[in-house]
Amino acid sequence: MKEDQASVTSLVIACAVLVLGGDEYGRSRLPPGCLQAQISLLGAAQLFFGKFPWLLSNPVLAKLMRWTLLFVQPQLLEGIAFRKTWLEHQTRQAITSGITQVLVLANGYDTLAYRLSNEFGHVTFWTVDHPATSKVFERGLEQLKQRPQNLHTLAIDLTHSKLQDLLTKMIYYSPTASTMVIMEGLSFYLSSVELQNLFEDIRHVVGVGSRVGFDFFEPNQHNQPNMGSLSGFVQLLLKTIKEPMKWSIRKEELSSFFADTNWKVVTPVASMGIERLAAVQLMEK
């Protein structure tokens, strides 16, 4: 990613939410309130499709996109909705179980923290992202009416800085609190070493019993993140915009990836299309 450029892939995912919301089939697969919150945030951040959401969020485009994707990557849109719904379900379960803090890494333009901070006033929510993307997200929050007081943002490049160095200095953040960490659309943009370092970094900023919910791709025959028949095109496109995918892992090897760490896989791997999701729990510091 270019230092001064907001994430292109974050905007693509936000636009996918709008396309999904174009008809009842897609809307029923998104978390409740997700579509309207996405439109409101993009509009408040002065992004084009937030001002003219009907260009993407209409039944004709929704059906056309799904029909086209049947021939290149079936369930691609449904997979995006599935991972958002799954991660939100994990977060709601964690809050019900008593967690008091939610940390969303590489938040992009996702609305989970914004929506749930309105709903759960006793829980502190943090979003963390690259400065250029975080600036746009923060601009949107500032323009929205009644921004929740329990929602905070932190601009940081996770490939160059540590959460431990910055997040633990924030007045409203507790490094010992039971925390639900969300990593949507992040793991595969890091190398294996970078991802291991990130989990080690997270270990120092959350309490024992905290969980991390994340998505990942399995490798294809070329040992690259599997994007189906679109893999070659997607990789070329992502390299062009300086956001290449790096990491992938077979689901049966996930436990061994965390074997020598303080993290343990605590959910079955959830799957839809090319999407894979799992959660790990911090067993000890």
C-alpha cells in the first residue's frame, strides 16, 4: 500500500456490501443494519458511492453480478457477507460472555465497531488501520450524527509499528481486559513471519481469555492464496495497487501454525466458497 493512499481493497469490500444490498437475496445475508450503516459512512466520508449508492445498490446490478460470478468465482459475494456475519456473531457472543473491549484491526470502512458501539454502551470499541485509510474512516465518523463516545480510532501501520508501543498508551484502552479482536481481510496481506509477529504483538495488548476472529484463504496449486479462477488476475491487480496477497494455509494445518504460541484454535473452520474463518483464544500471557 502507498503511504499516502487509502486502501483500495477496503473500498472494494465496502462497495461489495452495497451490491449485496441491491436485492432481498443479498440483504438477507448481511448483518442487520450493515447496508444502511455502510451507505451512511461512505457518504459522510465524502466517497463517491456513498453519495450515489443506488449506482451499486440496485436489483439489476446485484443479479447481474451474481450471474456473472457463477462463471468465474461462485459465491464470491455471498462469501463476503458470510464472513461479516460470522465475525459479528463471534463478537456478539463474546460480549454476551462478558468481554468489555473490542479491537478491530485493519478496519477499513467496515461498520461493525460503529454499529455495535451504539448498541453496547458498556463495551469499549477500538478500530486500528493504516493512517491514510483511518483518516477517511475518521472523517466519516466525525460527520455522522451522534458518534458513540465508546468508539475510538488509532492510525498505525501494522507492518512498521507495534500495537504494544502505541495502543497501550491510549487512555481508554486496557491491555489486561478480556478483548474480542477482529481481523477481517488482513491475514493474507501479511507474510507468515509478519502474521506471527502480529499475533505476538496482540498477546501483549489483551487479557488472558481474549479471542481473535480472522479470515484466511487456502493455497492453490501455485501455493498462492486461492481466489479460484480469478487468482492470477487478482494477484496481478493487487500487485499493481501495491496490496499483494502473501499468506495462505490449509485449514487442517491451522492448529500447527499456532502450536508454539499462546494461542489455541477454539472454533471449527467455517467455510463458504473460498472464504475460511476461525477464532483463536489466548490461553496464557
